Amino acid sequence: MKIAIATDFHSPWVGGPATFVDNFSAFLVGRDHQVEILAPSATGRASVERSIGKTVHRFESVSLPFGYGVRAVWRLDHVVATLRRIRPDVVQIHHPFPLGSAAMIASRRLGIPIVAVNHTIPECSLYGLRGSWAYPIALAAFQRYLTWLLARASAICTPTRTAADLLRNMGVRRPVEVISNGIDTSRFTPSHDKSAARRKLGLQDKPMVLYTGRLDAEKDMETWLRAGAVFLKSANAQLVVGGEGADKPRLQGIARRLGLEGSVTFPGYLPVDQLPFLYQAADVYFITSAVELQSITTLEALATGLPVVAANAAALPELVVPGTNGFLAEPGDVGSFGAALTNIMHSVETAKRMGAAGRQIAERHSLPKVAACHEQLLGRVATRNYAAKAAHA
């Protein structure tokens, strides 16, 4: 099949949707499909990147004043023209933003079937408006728009049961398939020598609490740092915050005010080939975000055999079973988060048992399994479209 993937967020932007598209497109190319990716340009200028089995069409874009490295495509007519020229068998759309919306409308006009993969929580996208008079109005409008857009897809899927329930509560009446984003369990694997991984990355050789991902306001990393400070009162350990984002300077200031100099490191985004070592260097993964539709970084941690302390919110409870592979605490509860970290880090046997259980959970999300499910969904939608056209003819 010739498969087009339309995404408003693509590498070098770093985040769950971009990781999914990279992993899934590699799988499709390995299965002899032709992949056409439609994405914003990272520089603002249009370009085309070709490799065996895959072409990336990057459209003219402008930088947005919110989010880290977020860019929006503004020449939507070029998106339409590209789809008209390449004529894919099926289009997979990932976001209800300018590029995804243009691809949806153009595909319907051209009679191309569409699979919509929803990664979007309106509450997350509008996080910056929380507490203002405009927030409830904007939230209701965004929910209506998302429901309207998804209704125009041939099929809808989302990565977790939580995400599917959110769509149904929002008013989506179409069937919603649940297919994980997946994780490469051959790339992210447990290590028995954490000291070696720490030396490789230039980190202190002592127990380590890790977060990786975007450092934006909705991730609630202030709670993360405050809970880390509570934990460090009874532990000789280090905190590592891997990632970049608009909130990073504020978080570094909070770390200084909490007296965490020398105990917390902000290494930024590591090269792709070094990221697995960062997880292997850690003893526990810690995430305080309350707006995760799945969390690929948590899957990466589980695959590496790390116990996880997470917020009891959104889809994280689908990955973390309290007492089995980690602990959950209510969002913003600094004391409970700190106690959970202490509980795990003060018992080597507990950490080892939870890490092994987490690896088993991650294997249920292994990339070949879930990528095959996405491939089958695309194939079914394309086949139905061919059958409908034949019947009409």
C-alpha cells in the first residue's frame, strides 16, 4: 500500500506522537509499504526528504509562541496539492491542528479513506488558559471541533482505554479502536550495570530518580522537584530531568530555591542512541503529569525494567499497578510522591521485583505487535474503500 501519514508534530520535535510516527513508518517500510509523511518544516522552508520506501514532505511553517519548538503549517493548499499528487491508498491523521485538518478535508474530497489516531486532550492543549474566564468557552469549542473532525474519518483509534472513554464522553459516537503506541522492547532493555551507564553519560554514580520528556507547564514538574526534595531528605541519591521545554528555566530556578544544586541535573535531550543508557542508569522513573493519554516515556522506562512512581490520573494507571510495578499518587500530592520514591529506593528487592513486573507489562506493548495492529486497521479501511468504489462502478 501507499500510506500517507499526516502529523503536525514530527522529528526533530520530540514527543510521543513524533516517536510513534518514526517507529511506525520504519515498521511499514520494513513491510514493503510506501510511506509518505506530511509534516511541518523544522526550519520554516519547504523541503522533501527521500529514502528507500519513505518520503517526508515538509511544508512551510511558522513558529508558535507556546510550547517548545512547536511550528504550524500555513500553506494548507500545499498539503492538499501533495495529497492530490501522491494519491495514497489510505491516510493516517494524528492531530486536529492545521496540517491534520487540511489532510482530513482534502482526503475526503479526493475519496481517500482516513484513519484518525487521536493523541489530543483538549485540556492539555488549552492548559495555558486554565483559571481564566476564556477557558471553559475555549474548552467546549475545542471539544465540539474535535468531535466534528473525528466524525469525518473512516475509522478512529487511540492508544488507551482511558483515551477512548474521553472521546466517548466528549460526544464521539463512532466506534473507537484501542491500539497502543507501542515500544521497541529490543532497544529499551534492562541493564545489570547501572554504574557503567552512569559513567557513559557523565552522571554521578549513586541511586537515581529519572524523568524524560517535554518540560512544559502541563507536565507539573514543579511537583516533581518538590517531591524529589522531600525524598532526598532521607536518601543519598540524585535527580535527573531529561528533556527540554518552555518551562525549563522556571524549573531550574525552583531547583535552586529548593537547595537542589548538586543533586539535580538537567541534561536536555540526549542523542537518540544514548537515550536507552539514560534509562539504564536510573533506579526509578517518576512522572507527575496528569494529562497523559499513554506516555511513551513511561513505556520506555518499563521496558528498561524500572519501577515507576506516577500520577493517579489520565491513562497512567493503565501502565502502573500499585504494589506490582510501582506506585500511584494523586496529582500534586508532594508528600505521597516523596513517600512512594522512598518506599522503592530503600528496598532493593522491591525495586527488582517491580522492575521485572514492569518489563512484562511493556512486552504487551511491543512494537511489532502494535504496529501490526495499526497496519491491519489501515489495510481494512483501504480494502473497504476499494470494495465500495467497485460496487459503485
